[in-house]
Amino acid sequence: LDSLLQELSCQVRKMSDKHVSFAVVFDVPEGKEFRSKFGEFYDKVKAGTSDCLYYGFAVCGNRVLCREGDSTVKGVVEHGREVKEEFQVVEGELGSERIKILGMGQPADMDTLRPHLQAKGARLINLDSEAIAPAPMPKGCKDDHITIL
């Protein structure tokens, strides 16, 4: 019985969701073009940190959403450095008031990110300690999972 309980405990730990996710919403004014910038960001992600689990853009009218998931908070910080120039260009064109950043992860990870993102008005939300990831995320393939915000 002890070995069975130990195995179950190990399985639960493996299912724990520890990744850090972000949704960045860009409110693009009429007449401004944004889609041409996607490639620059995708290139940076492909050449960047191996901690990135998924990354992609979605368009709904004049709103562009970028979603990202990283296996570690270190990966999030590194990605921020990788796309800093591109993000600053977009921020300069749109205005910071038209960019909303929403991050979610373990409380310690949110505390690590707060000094980097608080000035940008990011909302950092603590993930519940019981959050699970029952299926592993595949790597190196097309991202076609569904996100509900």
C-alpha cells in the first residue's frame, strides 16, 4: 500500500501545472497595420529560449492577442529580453495605453516578474496551487491548442 501511495503521489506531482502563461492584447487603431510584425516575433521565439512551450498570435477585429507559455519564469524573462526591441517599436507605434498584459503562474514566479512588468501595467495573477497539467505539452510542433480567456 505504501508503494502504491508513493506512486500516486509521484503521478500527482508530475501533473502539477508549473508553467507561466501570458496573454498580451494589442488594441490596434483603424488604419494601423500589425500583422507584418508577427514574423519578427516568431523568428525571435524560434531562435530563442528553449523554455517556450507555445507562442502565437490571434486577430479579432482590431485586437491582436499574443499568447505565450514558458516552462520556467527564467524563460519568460529571457524571452522579454529577446523581443524587447520589437516590443518597444510596437509600443511606440500604438501607445502603451493600447497594450494590456495578463500573466498567470505560481505565486513565486509572479513575484519574480513583478519588477519587470509592473511599470507596464501588467496584471499578474497567482495560479491555484492545485492546478494540473494532465497531459504533457508537445514540443517542436505546430501549436493548435485552444485557450479560453
